[in-house]
Amino acid sequence: MAAGEPGDLGVYSFRFLPQKTFQSLSTPQTTSRLRQWSMLGRIEAQAFGFDQTFQAYRKDDFVTAFFKDPNVIPNLKLLSESSGEWLTLGFASGRLRKI
């Protein structure tokens, strides 16, 4: 059975898609609303692809694999509460806490 086929219970693998754009975030209407709520510059969308069919009953495996994936850790940006700067998950991982 090839990876990604139904029934494949292998580990998810992710890839960062830096060229993916989200045009809906740059429309005048959206930027106006983001500015209204002081979110302009404080929100960023990033895209990651994965290699298997998503199965809702495996959602916990999916999330765990995402945050541990070597392609996600150096690329996923987080906004620091204290400094307001964008950090990567790899830099901030020591400060992450379970919610």
C-alpha cells in the first residue's frame, strides 16, 4: 500500500510551502478590518502540505506529528507575547506550553 492511501497508518510528513500566497488577506476590505482590530501585521498565514489523507479519528496523531516534524519546526512562525516579534517554533519551543 502506498503512503497516503486509506488504511495507511504511517507517520505524517509535512513540507513547508513558502511560495503559497493568501490573496484574501491582502484585499482592501480585509486589511481595513485587520487594522480596525489592531491585527494588521500581527497575523500571518503559512502553508504546509502533508503526505497522507487526513482522517478525523487520527487528529491527535496529525497535530503531534505536525509540531514535531523537522520541516515545521524551523519554519512555523509564532508571535511572541512578550516582545511582539515573530519567532520560529524551533526558537520558541522551550517556551511552549500545553493548553
